[in-house]
Amino acid sequence: MKSERFDLGFRTLMHINEEAGRETYTSLKEISPDFADMLIEFPFGDIYSRQQLDIRSREIATISALTVLGYATPQLSSHIHAGLNVGLSKEEILEIIIQMSVYAGFPAAINALSAAKGVFDERARVSEPEGNAR
Amino acid sequence: MKSERFDLGFRTLMHINEEAGRETYTSLKEISPDFADMLIEFPFGDIYSRQQLDIRSREIATISALTVLGYATPQLSSHIHAGLNVGLSKEEILEIIIQMSVYAGFPAAINALSAAKGVFDERARVSEPEGNAR
Amino acid sequence: MKSERFDLGFRTLMHINEEAGRETYTSLKEISPDFADMLIEFPFGDIYSRQQLDIRSREIATISALTVLGYATPQLSSHIHAGLNVGLSKEEILEIIIQMSVYAGFPAAINALSAAKGVFDERARVSEPEGNAR
Amino acid sequence: MKSERFDLGFRTLMHINEEAGRETYTSLKEISPDFADMLIEFPFGDIYSRQQLDIRSREIATISALTVLGYATPQLSSHIHAGLNVGLSKEEILEIIIQMSVYAGFPAAINALSAAKGVFDERARVSEPEGNAR
Amino acid sequence: MKSERFDLGFRTLMHINEEAGRETYTSLKEISPDFADMLIEFPFGDIYSRQQLDIRSREIATISALTVLGYATPQLSSHIHAGLNVGLSKEEILEIIIQMSVYAGFPAAINALSAAKGVFDERARVSEPEGNAR
Amino acid sequence: MKSERFDLGFRTLMHINEEAGRETYTSLKEISPDFADMLIEFPFGDIYSRQQLDIRSREIATISALTVLGYATPQLSSHIHAGLNVGLSKEEILEIIIQMSVYAGFPAAINALSAAKGVFDERARVSEPEGNAR
């Protein structure tokens, strides 16, 4: 039986990014079940679920952080999805990343923009009517 | 005569943090006048003044970035002031920093919280009626 | 009333570094009581208290990490104390830091060695009989 | 004729990770023969071969450092092999990485866990009796 | 119509790395046309075109910076090309990267050397007479 | 008796920055005599003394690297001195740092410019005839 923190965290994660959330949890579960649970409990159960900051602002903060780190591309793509899911527009996400050129330099921003393009393209493919697929 | 980008950047900077803005500009001016102008023109004239993202969101992004960098304490303090100036509450700023513990670790978050406390205390002193000072 | 995780975390922290532990907790408590509790609960309650790795090995890992980060000097000093408290010798701590020159470069190692010296000197002063003080 | 430092370093490297050691040396040799020698001489001849710290502790320190850097995945995989070779258990290696979530954040830890899984899987495949392969 | 800064920046970029320059600009143009222009205007129009530092020295500085960042491999490859284009020899480029082992550690240097080898090999293939190709 | 590498390294270090070189060596000597020797032997004996890159270019590379690291202020100041000693002008050093705003962001560049100002001011004071002091 999982803790309350886990349940709250899981609901929060499902709300912001169900697909990548399930995927990350399942794949971590195979490597370290305890850490998979901690990922749900601490970031999503303890932090993201708090009322002190709205979820849109949280995703702005996270997209910025992951752009600055430079090496966290899978997590960045996942939170670009999350940002779109919780109401950020594509233009806003691009703008957050562009602004990071000031604080972390152009290479970090350019690589993050290319991750954003990947996410936008993927969502465009998925939402297109089947007949147009090629 | 300064460029339009400079004028726009300077107005933007004055809006978000007049005191630290003037101080940084003046002190950079002594070291490299050209770079002092670039700081006004590129980050504030080209980026912060764009309409694609509201200024409150921009400060969320910047406070996150500076927390993650870890070494940018003077800039972080200055943007905590800016965040308060453009409408972030103290609770929201603390929450942004707390969330960074997930992405950059606890030491980065703890040091940034201590910078936030420094800014909050300074503003409390300044806004207190003189008679209460001790 | 605090959670079990808090109690376990607090005992763990008291075991590895009582003085700095209390100080950090108290000072964080003034800035963000919730985050002060999270610091006890997640790193010390959830992680350090696990049996999968002995505490001496945990401090080796942490001293390495904090040396690599470069900006986390207060935390590094605190974990150099912790390392000595849980049985690492001065020579071992110096050697861990020296090895970091290979992975994070000489400046990170040199600055961390100087933090180590600060800790060793402080402990030497404290443990000296009073009559020798000058 | 190679220096004594080279010989000592080469023996040390062969002891901790013969396969990846030879591979890295050979491939660096093609790019810069001088630097290939320096890699043997300084990290392995001068540092890893010293008696001030046992080799198990050295690998704990290195796995931590490489997890924190975030971008050093090939080196991390190589030192996860090395860690196993010198006596760390899988559980201990996972635990070192999990602990790094506290100091460098969850993305660094998650990416390192996935590198660890890659190494564990590779070693499982290699050690399996041929008949079971598929 | 583009600004003077853009024109100056574009000429500068074409001078140091025409192929990668066009490619980066075109690909950024698809993601964010404004930021594509800023990349030409600020780094290349405002900075690289200044007379205070010769272009060879600028590429030494950039190759060093990108090696230290660790995650900026595409940009590093592009500036290794640029360095060769503006007169750095292969030996000098390798030596700059080797020196970075002192400041950012061996993994950053090793990964950058491998990027350099990639660039050298690519240029060797391109410059070889067709008949030798295979 | 010291090794040949030490002697070569020491001469190289004395050539580029006698004062800071002696200071760093002496102060490291108190913490870890072995590592103090390694600092002379590896960076200065093995790397800086090689003929593949002229010393002016080496200092450009190092000033860039230390600016990017962000936390290495004492080492940066020391290499700004070194840069001036081996023939870089103040304008060139400022320009190298300014260029780093493109790769590591404005906070790293601003903090490094302020370190440069500190070095320039110190050298101005030292070189002024006594009668002018005040």
C-alpha cells in the first residue's frame, strides 16, 4: 500500500503529464522501485501539489531550470509537454527558453529550442487526422 | 546618443528594478562602457521588453535560472527584488526556489533561500517607520 | 506533531552532524518552515537512513558531489565535519577532494581543500586545552 | 619507453577496468598520444594508485562526481563497471546515485540510474550461458 | 529589411563558419525567427565583429568555453570548424582542449577531443580526391 | 629532491605569475604537500610548458574557462594577472570575458568583469609612485 504522499504525487503527475509520467515511473521502477516511489512522493507529492504557486508558474520554473542544466534533455522534453498540458502556449515556452540565453548562454538555449521543436512536431503528428499521415 | 534598443531596455530595467538596475549599469560602465550598454540592449531591450511573455513569468524564469546556476548570488538578489516589484509574493518566490531543490539539488536551493531572506529583511528595514528602528 | 520520516531524519542528522544540523534546521525554519522539514524528511529521513549504503560511504559520495558543484562551500564544510564524525580520517577527506581534480578540475579541488583546512583548524582550536589558546 | 608513473597508472587502470581502460586509451591514442599517456599518468598513476584511500572508496567518489556532472555518461558507465569490479554491489551503486538527487537534483540522478541499468544489463548478457541467449 | 547589426553579424558568421552558420540560422529560423536573428545580431554582430580581440583569439576562447560546458557538443564541433577556418592548427585546437582537463576535468576534455576527431575526420573525407573515397 | 616535471612546472608558473604562484603553492603546501606538488607538475609541468600552444593563447583559454565555471574567482583573478604578465592587454582580457556572456550567460560575465576590475585596480595602486597615493 502506497503512502498518501504517493497518491497525491501520482495524481499531480497524471494531471501535468500522464504519458511521460507513467513512462518515467515504469522505467524507474525496473531500476530502483524505491527511487521510483520517491520521485512521485517528493517532487510531485511534496512540492508540485502545494498551493503556494500555481502549476503554470511551476512549469515556467522547471522549463527554465532544465534549460540551464544543459544535459537534462529527456526531462526538458517531458516538461515542455507538461507546460503545454497546463496551459502555457508554444510562444510562451519558446520565450522562456529564449530568455535563458541571457542567464545560461546561447548553446543551452539553442539546444532547448531544438527539444521544444521536437515536442511540438510530435504533438502535431499525433493530433493530425490519420488520412494525412505519411 | 543611445539606440532605440537601449532606451527601451533602460525603461524596462527601470520598471523591474530601478535601484539595482542603476547600480549595475553604473558599476559596469566603469569597467566596460560598451558591455554596460549591451546589458541594457540585449537582455532588457531585446528580450524582457517582448510581449510573448508577461513580466511576472519572466521573473519566475530568471529566479529559477539563477538559483540553478548556484554562483550568481548578486544577480539572484537583484531579481528577487525585481520579482517582488512586478507582483510576485514572498511566498511565491520562496516556492520557486524550493522547487529548484528537485532540479538542482538542496545546496542550490538553501543558498538561494538565504539570499531571499536577505532581500526580504532589507526591504522590511527600509519600509519600517523610523521610530521603530533599532 | 512531526512525521515518522522527520523523526528518523532528525536522528540521522543528529548522528552525522549535530551542530551544523541544528544550525541549518533552525536558520531554514525562519525562512521556510515547510522546507526546513522537507530537508530533514527527504535527504535524511528517506535517503541517509537507508541500509543500502553505510554512512561512511555516503559521506564520501557527498563530499565528492559538493566539491564538484563548486559553489556549495557552506554545505561542503558541514559534510567535512560529518565525514570526520562518522569515521573518515583527515587524510581520506583530503584524498577524496584531491581525486576530484580529475573530474571537476583543479579550481574546484583547490577551493574544497581550503574549506577542509578551515574545518580542520576549527576542530583543532575547539579541542585544544584552554591554557594553550592565544 | 614509458615512465614509471605510466606503468603504475596502467596497472592500476587494468585492475579497476581492463576493458574500458584499454578502449579509452587506444581511442585517445589516435587523437592525441600525449594526452592518452597523461590520462594514464596523472589520474591513474598519480592519484588512484595512492594509499591514502582504498579503491572502493575512490569509485564511490568518482561515481558521485560523474553523476553530478550530468554530461559525462560514457565515463560514468565505465566507472560503474569499475565499481562493480572493485567490489561495490549493484545496490550500493544505485544507492550512491540515488543520494545524488539531493545534491544535483533528480534529472542527474535519473539519467545516471539509466546508465547503471545499461551497465547491469550488459554484464548480465555477457555472463549468461550461451544456450540461454536470445 | 534586416538591421545593420544583422548584416555585420551575418558577414562575420559567414567568414568564420559559412556552412554551420547557414545551417544553424536556417534551422533556428523554423523554430523562432526572432531568436535566429538575435543569434546573428548579438553574438556575431555585437561581439565577434568588435576590434578589441582578433578572431583567432575569439575562437580559442569559445572552444575553451564549450569544452568546459560539457553539454554543448554541436556548438563545439561547429567552433572547431571555425577555429580551423580562421587559422588555428589542429595541434593548437587539441592543445586548447587538453588544457581544459586542468580546469574542467578529464571527462570534459576527453569528450571534446572526440568531437575534435569527428571534425578532423569529416574535413579529411571532404578534402580527399574522389577516387580515393570508399 | 623534486622531479624534472616539478622544476619545469615551477619555472613555467614563475614566468606567468610569480606572486600568486608562490602564494598558492605555499598555502596548498600546508594543506596537502603532495597535491601542491601535483599542481606544479601536472598543469604547469606537463601542460603549460608544452610547445603546441603559445602562452598568450593558453591564458586566453584559461580566462575563458574560469569565467564559465562561475565559482572560481580566486583562480580567475590569478589568471587575469597572468594574462597581463604574458602580454594580453586589459582590453583583450575584458573582451574575452565579454564574449563569455554568449556562452555562459551575463551573470558569469558580469562577475568576471568585476574580478578583472579588482585586478586592474590592484596593479594600478602598486605601480603608482608613492607620492601620488591617497
